[in-house]
Amino acid sequence: MPGTLAANWKHRNGSALMPMGGENMPYVVAASVGSVDGYIAGDLPGEWGDSGGNATDRESWSANADDLVNLFRAHMDRLQSGDSQ
């Protein structure tokens, strides 16, 4: 998203972006997940990477980002409907 804080995000491990609909919500919800030690997904050593593990490693990080975005969207839906809990 040029011109926003998200413009500087790096896609290292997993990210997700979904629109947030509703009368008062012309937004998108985004999440970028990664490891704190700088590990880049899909860079597994030796036989783990060679046997298809790199794709599985990337998919697991992306799935975590999707889950986080869905949780935020559900919370925002509840807030929009007046449920403050």
C-alpha cells in the first residue's frame, strides 16, 4: 500500500491482506508474520529443503498470517455491530 505504513513491510515469511467491508469500514486488514531472528521462510538446509520442505515452510507462515487477519476481521465485525467484547 504505497503511502502507508505497510509500504515498508518486507515479505520474509508470510503475509495476508483482506478487505474489510461494512458501512463504516472502508479498510483492509493486513498482517505480516516472521521470525524474530531474521529467518527467511523456505530456506531450509539440505535434505529438508530438497524434499519439498521449503514449500511447506512458506505455506505454514502464510497460514499464520491468514489466521491473524481473520481474527482481526472477526473482531472488527463485532465492533461494527455494537458488540464491545
